[in-house]
Amino acid sequence: MAGIKEIAKITGLSLATVSRVFNESHLVSPKTREKVLKAAEELDYQPNIMAAALRSGKSKIIGVIVPEVNNFFFSGIINGIEKIVSDSGYNIIISQSHEFQEKENEALNSFLKLKVEGILISISKETTDFSLIQKIINSQVPVIFFDRIPNLEQINSVTLDDYKGAFFATEHLINQDCKNIIHIAGDSKVSIFKERRKGFIDAISKSGHNAIKHSILELTTNVKIDLEILQKAFKTNPNIDGIFAFGDEIGLHALNLLKTMDIAVPENVKLIAFGNADFTNLTEPKISTIDQQCSQMGELAANLLLRNLQDKKMEPETTVLSPKLIVRDSTK
């Protein structure tokens, strides 16, 4: 494989000059840079990013950690991040925690070994020990949290107002004359799901409709078991006429389960979910939902990180996005 020695030989330039080109030094003229890059293309030369990082102390790498890449919400955030970072001169490495703190810490330690210049992270459901994250922040590596944030002071974050989103969803069901509403809730240990639960409860208590019955059903992470729990809940409480699901995926499962039980949506039960995944507009009926602004969240988080990389003395910033109610056939 060709190296900078071969490039130096065919261009007649010194190794130091060729090296400056790949290190993006301002000491190189545009004409020289063009000459070196043309030679590199002819030789199919690929710069060793890690070697350059060791030499310069700058990797030009940004680490991104999400719970699950195949989740619509997080894939949308990654798209938003890539949209902003693609023209910045930085490269992205993406890792998944799979909702385990141990895997999250492994990813963080790997990023440190790679000398990443900044980190974008949504913490796992399991994460309660923030000592490693705090250590990284203290080392002056910029860390931006999105969606799920740790209980730490003075952090940079971009989140959604999950409380307001749940309030909007529940209020919509009430306005659609639902009198017996169930909230299929997420893990109460996770901040975003805890806020959605609060929004659900407050929307009912502040509605002024004393006749509205409500209950909260917290599921496991096993779809088969969850569907059995849902089915039992519907049989135990056949008067349920409104469902607010904490996420679009479980909302879809609920919709399919209701079909198998011959319970018509929206005629008998009105259903609203949370996320605005693409598939919610493709189901029959189409699912009402709360738009989480995932792409915008990714873009804002990436922009905040790039600004922090330019000015590491920036004061921490907190951005909270407003959710949007998307009304479709499942609640009409």
C-alpha cells in the first residue's frame, strides 16, 4: 500500500510538506495541497487517521453513543448529527449501549483510547453511576447529552419536553371524549418515561372531568409477555376507551392486539403513541402520536458540540424542544 514516502517521491516534495497537507496545516499553499491530494488519489493512498491523531494530538473524531441504533428515534437523531458533522472535517464513530451501563462504559473507554475530541450521548436505562462521565467532562473533553440526561450539574444537553408531550397526548384523548384511559408506561427509572407519566396524570387531574377513570400499566421489555399483560388489562377493564402508549412501537403492538380482540380503533378505543416514527403514518388506522423532533435534536446537539470544540470555555447550555401533537385516524 502506498504511503507518504511514495507521494513525496512523485511530487518532488519533502515528507514534512506532504505530512502537513494531511494534517491540514495552514502552512501549505493551495497549489501544493492540490498537487499532493492528486498524487494521493492516483496512488489510492488512505491517510492513517489514528497515526495522525497520535502525532497531532487531534483525532478529528466524534464519538456517539445511543441505546439502540435500530430504534427509529435514535436513528433519526444520528441522521441529524451526520447532517451537521459531515462538512465539519470531523468523523463519527457510533456505538450502542443496548441499555446496559457496562456496555456504555466500554464504549466511553474505547472513545478515550481513540482520543475522540467530543462525545454525544444518550444514557442507557441502566445508567446510575455517572463517575466515568464526570471524569471525562472534568478532562475537558466536550460531552453533549441528548434525550436522556444524567443527574449531573452544569452539563450541555438537548432534550424534549416529555412532560408536555404526554400532557398534550392525554389532553387530546380527553377532548375526544375518552372517559376510561390507560397509560402504557415506560420504565419509571428512566427520566423521560417518568416525565411522560407525570404529564399523563396531570392532564387528567387538571382537566376538571371528575368522571374520568385512569390507570397506568408498566410493561416489561419482553414483547410476548407485554402483549399478554395488555390483553389481560383489556379483559379486566373492558370499558377502556383511550390508550396513551409511551412509544410508537408499543402503540403499534397495542393496535394489532386490539384488532385480534375485535376491538375497533377508533370507534371503541382511541389510541395515541409517542415518537412519530415513519410507520405510524402507514398503519390502518394511522396512529396519532407526539412528534419528538428527533432530527432537529440531533442537529442541535451536533451544533452545540462543534461550538464547544471551538470554545471549550463556553458556559453549559440546555435546550428543551417543544413536542408537536400529530392527530391521525386512531383518535378521530
